[in-house]
Amino acid sequence: MKKKRNILIMLFTFFVISISVWSCQWHKIEPVKAVPWNLTDTVSFSADIQPIFDSKCISCHANQSPYLTADKSYESLVNGGYINTSEPEKSGIYTRLHNDQHPSQSGTFSQSELNLLLTWLKQGALNN
Ligand code: HEC
């Protein structure tokens, strides 16, 4: 009789352990996937913004305002009044590119590039 009870206790213990192990796995939290760029990071003008100008803008804006080649871009944007750090959404460089305000460029500037540009403006349009 005692043996049978021991077996029952063992089975029960085994059952409880299995359930807790199983439920631990069930509640396992998936690791957050690494994102290439995070909104809390500081956007770099030279590393993040200029490459967009290089690939999408300088075919026309090497010789017309705003001049967007790496040697002139920052100065041209600041002096040309394309940047408004107190109201970043109203910056000329931003308003021209979203809502299809730039006739020859509609659709070629992606939403993530726009977000990057806006974040850079919100962070004070640093020459970093
Ligand atoms: C195919 C040629 C071409 C490309 C590529 C191009 N632009 Fe332009 N851009 C123009 C022309 C032409 C104008 C002036 C006419 C107008 O307002 O649309 C202009 C005007 C602008 C203006 C307003 C200038 C002002 O003083 O009002 C901004 C800002 C601008 N472009 C930014 C950009 C940026 C940033 C890119 C890259 C994403 C880009 N452009 C790509 C041809 C181009």
C-alpha cells in the first residue's frame, strides 16, 4: 500500500515539474530583433543623410540650389534657409520631399529616408 502511494507521489511530482517546465517555455520571451537603426540614436549627417543625397539628389543638385554634394550640402542647406530647427516639419528640405512636393522626385524618396531626415532635423540638424 505504501509503495503504491510513493509511486503516486512520484508521478504527481513528475507531473508538476513537467507542467512548470512546459509553462516556462510557453512564457519564454522572444529576444527583440536587432534593428539596423533606432530612433533614439543620433542621426549622423555625414553617415546617414549625405549618402541619400549622393544616391538620389546630386544628379541634379550638384549644380542647382540646394547644392547637395558632400563638400557643399550642409552649408547650402543652412545658408539657403532649408532648415528650420524650431519647427522641423516646416523645413524646406523636408516639406519639398514629402507629399510629392518635389515634382521630379515623387516616390523615389522612401518613407524611412524621410523619417531619418526629419529625425535629423528634430535633433537640431547637426553637422555631425
Ligand atoms: C531629376 C532632377 C532632380 C533630382 C534627382 C532632385 N531634384 Fe530637387 N529640384 C530639381 C529641380 C528642377 C528643382 C526646382 C524646381 C522645383 O521646384 O521643382 C528642385 C528643387 C528642389 C528643392 C527646392 C529648392 C528651392 O529653392 O525651392 C529642394 C529642397 C530639393 N529640390 C531637394 C532635393 C533633394 C533632397 C533631392 C534628393 C532626394 C532632390 N531634390 C532630387 C531637380 C531635381
